[in-house]
Amino acid sequence: MKILVINCGSSSLKFQIIDSDSEQCLAKGLCERIGIEGSQITYQKTGGEKEVTQAPMPTHTEAIQLVIDAITNPKTGVVSSLDEIDAVGHRTVHGGEKFSKSVLINDEVIKTMESCNELAPLHNPANLIGIRACQELMPNTPMVGVFDTAFHQTMPPEAFIYGLPYEYYEKYGVRKYGFHGTSHAYVSRRAAEMLNRRYEDMKTIVCHLGNGASISAVDRGKCVDTSMGMTPLAGLMMGTRSGSIDPGIIEFIAHKEGLNVEQALEVLNKKSGVYGVSGYLSSDFRDLEAAANKGDKKAELAMKAFVYRIIMYVGGYVAAMDGVDCICFTAGVGENSPTIRTMICNYLFYLGLQIDQKKNQTRGEEIEISTDYSRVKVLVIPTNEELMIARDTVAILEGRL
Ligand code: ADP
């Protein structure tokens, strides 16, 4: 089957066409600046040249039409007509407690998805716009929603409940949901395959370290805890997000700096994390590492603090699962930074974990970086959320999910 995978944001839209039999990406691209002056589409057929075309996209419907034109282009396209697209898989950020797995989208599902908008006001409405635009242009093609939160729905109540009045959970759904679930699901499964072990027998910790970062504990195929919360602001220190902090700080800073709650949260989302700690130097770990190597103390502190939060979660998750067999690194930093991986693993000798520094120099490739003697396996696994969305989409169509 050929699956169109769509990841729709408020002003951008990423897409891939995946052949589900070979699990290969046939083409991919990105529409940028939707609804803004200067919009453009980037398209690349696998093995072909990257093409960038300026084109007006007042709404997501024009963007999807341009995607359709690109993939059906007689010269550079990958399908001869839209009929060859068997289904569309949509990445959807928040499924609340309503969706613990992917679903075939119908009017009822859209209504339920709308009821989750409040929980992810920046992301969910954009995802829904993408779904509607696709439905308009491809009315006969089945659409599947794949939720970032679904994989984490197996967390037990003691892990997801906050120490707040219980009525907030009942009335408003205030609880931990977690995000990056598609990535955590893909990587934890792939780890079992790489180690030739049964997924249902393994205890795995997945460190998804990108600009947004989260970590999860997967106990015998089920997520039992994750670091992001009701919103993606919780947990690890990130590129520009603070991660978990003393909640009392919000009122304190708001008072000192003359900010309202929204403005204070803007600081926590956009000016904090390693970017904030480094004195607004950069949120990119390549810049931080280069600066730290030249003696920049704040850049060094930002990296150390980022790593420290991670090892605190690892320790917690080893306790939660009563052990760990495998630790996986994924996403931009996890896949590409031998330095950060080393800094993390240097804290984990107590687990009997040891990495091979030569193997650890690998970037962006699937590899086991632990030594033969290491009691805990350490894997680098480039994440592939699009493939996971395509797999789920096919499974739904075939009635397996
Ligand atoms: P997101 O999807 O959350 O935006 P990504 O997973 O794409 O983030 O990761 C982006 C981050 O990966 C960049 O901010 C950068 O810090 C980091 N990164 C990419 N390549 C390297 C590298 N070679 N060394 C260190 N960090 C890297």
C-alpha cells in the first residue's frame, strides 16, 4: 500500500509517501509559511533532487493541493494518480484519555478530537485543519489519526496523577499525558528487534532528545511513565523549554518582571532550557558544545544541567521498572551527539553500563554502542515517526488495530 503521512502545524505541513510493503519512503517534503507571505513547498523524491517552489498558500487546502500536484507530477512524482494513495495517516498531538490507539477518522472521531483541543491549543486545531483539507481534496481516501499521547495511555494512575485536588482531574482532565509517543513506541520496538529479544520481555528506557525532549520507561511493551506532562513543557530541560521547575517560581518571576501568567509561560517555553541557561547563546547543542570547548562556562553549565535532569529520570525509571535492560538514544541530539551520550552514560556505571567510545562516535545511524561486557545495552536508533504512522494506518485499514 502507499500511505501519505501528514504532520500538519499551524503554518507548516510535513509529508511523506511511504510504501508499506517495503517500508521505504518514496518522497517527502515540507510546505512552509502557510497563510503567510512568501510560502514555499520543498519536495524530494527519494534518490532525486530537492525542489523548492514558491507558491501562494493562503490556507492548508492550497498546501495539500500542492502536495498532491508534487506527488502526481508525471516527471518527479511517485504515483500516477491520487487513486494510488490507499490512505492518509495524520499525526495528531493530543488524544487526551479518549484515544489510546490510532483510529479511522470519521465525523464522530473529529468531534472527539475537537474536545481535546483545549489540552493542546497550539497543535490540535492545526492537525484538524490538515485533516479537513485532506478530506476536501481526497474525499474517498480513508484517513487515520495517530496520536502523540496514545502510547503513554498505559501509564498507571500513580504515575499520571498530579498531587493536586482530584476534582481537577475529573473536571478538566488535569493529568500527565506525555508526548512523542509515536517515537517512543517506534524506538522501544526497534530496540527489541535489534537485540533479537521479545518486546514483551524487555525493560527499556527511551531518551528522545531533540529540541523538545522526553524520556519514557517501557516495561514489557507498555509505557509505564514518561517525563512530559499534561503539556510538553514538563520534564527534561529542553532547547528553549524549562522542563519541570518549582511551580512557585512562576508567580515569583511574574511579580519581579511585571509579567502576567501567559507572558511568564512564554518565557518558560521560549527563553528557557539550555538557551536560557547559556545566557541566550543558543538552543542548538552544536553551538553549545563549540562554546563550552572554548571555555564558555554558561554553555558548559547548560549541557551539564541538561544531562543531570536526564540521569535523574533514568534513575527514577530504573526504580519504577525494578531494572532496565536497554537504554536508547534518539532524535536530533540523541542520534548525533557522542558528547551528550558520553556525559549521560558516565553517570550510569552503577547499572553495569559501559559504552564503546569508538562505536559511540557514530552519528545518525542505528548502532549498539555498549560494550560486550555491559549489563545494560545502549542503542542509538534514529526515530521514524512517519513509518510508525504508516504502519498504524495500514493496521487500521486491515482491521488489525
Ligand atoms: P525537534 O524535532 O524537537 O525540533 P530534532 O529532533 O530535529 O528536534 O533535534 C534538533 C536538535 O538536534 C538541534 O537543536 C540540535 O541541537 C541537535 N543536533 C543536531 N545535530 C547535532 C549534532 N551533530 N550534535 C549535537 N546536536 C545536534
